[in-house]
Amino acid sequence: GDSVTQMEGPVTLSEEAFLTINCTYTATGYPSLFWYVQYPGEGLQLLLKATKADDKGSNKGFEATYRKETTSFHLEKGSVQVSDSAVYFCALRDGGATNKLIFGTGTLLAVQP
Amino acid sequence: ETGVTQSPTHLIKTRGQQVTLRCSSQSGHNTVSWYQQALGQGPQFIFQYYREEENGRGNFPPRFSGLQFPNYSSELNVNALELDDSALYLCASSVGERTGGSEAFFGQGTRLTVV
């Protein structure tokens, strides 16, 4: 079945460092891809999305490009801040009969001042 | 416009008991999905309700059941609680049965602890 694989954390960076969190997927159809962020004690917030190959999603300085040839959707940010510390989840929606999201296991990002 | 709200925020139950969790969907949203997030894991899809009917289910046993009401709010019921049911339960609302890349809005979750 469909699945999402994320790099394991935690990822620890200094403020203003470059961030990459790797995400690859397996899907039989043409999924939409998402990055969600979860701050401590909170639910999930959509960070960005891409609905077709070569689309780039971006928000709050974060970017991810839907790469069909490598089945990847890596999250990047040029300069992280302490406030970016959170758990990041890559997810796909397969466009089937429901709005079901399939999540990766999450990557904890800790940014130090 | 109100967001997705869940109640209660925290709950402690004893093994074998039954629990009901509640979710109010975002205004204008007619679809509610429930997810279970075990500690250190990604959320796992339990089921989805669209216009008061279940229209999709993940790999969860029948003791996980739900309802959606005419105002599109929803309940998740779990019978015969097991220790492994301890998790954060997330509700998400969206528009439409199949909406491709449209956004699902999540609530804060209910932290269930089974002892």
C-alpha cells in the first residue's frame, strides 16, 4: 500500500542554519503531498502542499518540490529560527475515495540559539 | 470562523472501559476524519465521515466506531479499552468527500491514557 518514509530525527541545528528534511513516498496513483508541523502540545498545522509533479509548495520560508522521478518531497529552509523547533510530518493523500492522509513517522527539529 | 475543537483535552480510563471523544468541525466543513497518534509516531487514519455516513476506514477493529451529526460534529467511540489505545486522538475537518489537495484542518487532539 501507499507509504511515506521520513529521515529520522532528532535534527539539531543552530539558528540561521540550512534545513533539509528528507521525505520519500510510495504510491500507486498520483498523490497530493503535504508537510504538516506539530508544535509541543498542539495539533497538526498544514505547512505547505503540492498537488502534482514539479509543483513547489512554499510557506513561511519553507519549500518543498514534488519530484515524481525520485518520489520525493524534501522540506528545506534557508535559515531556521528557534521558533521553528517542532515535529514535521510528511504526508500524502492518494486521491481515492476519502480524504485519508498517510503520514510519515515525523522528524523532530530542535533549533538552538 | 471557528476552528476545529475537540473535547476533552485529556482523559484517563481503565482497561476494559468505554470512551467517547468529541469533535466540532470547522464552519462550512462537512467531512470529519479521525486519526490515532501513538507516542513518537505519525497519525494513523481511523475513519472518515461524510454527510453523516462512514465512507472510509483504516486498519482499526470494530470496537472503534463513530458518528457524525447533522451539524457535522462527530464522536469517536472506543469500547473495551486496551493499554495500546493510549494515544493522542486527532480530528480533522475538510470540505467534500474527495477533495484532492484541499486542506484538512486539525484540532488540538484528545490525549487518552488507558491504565
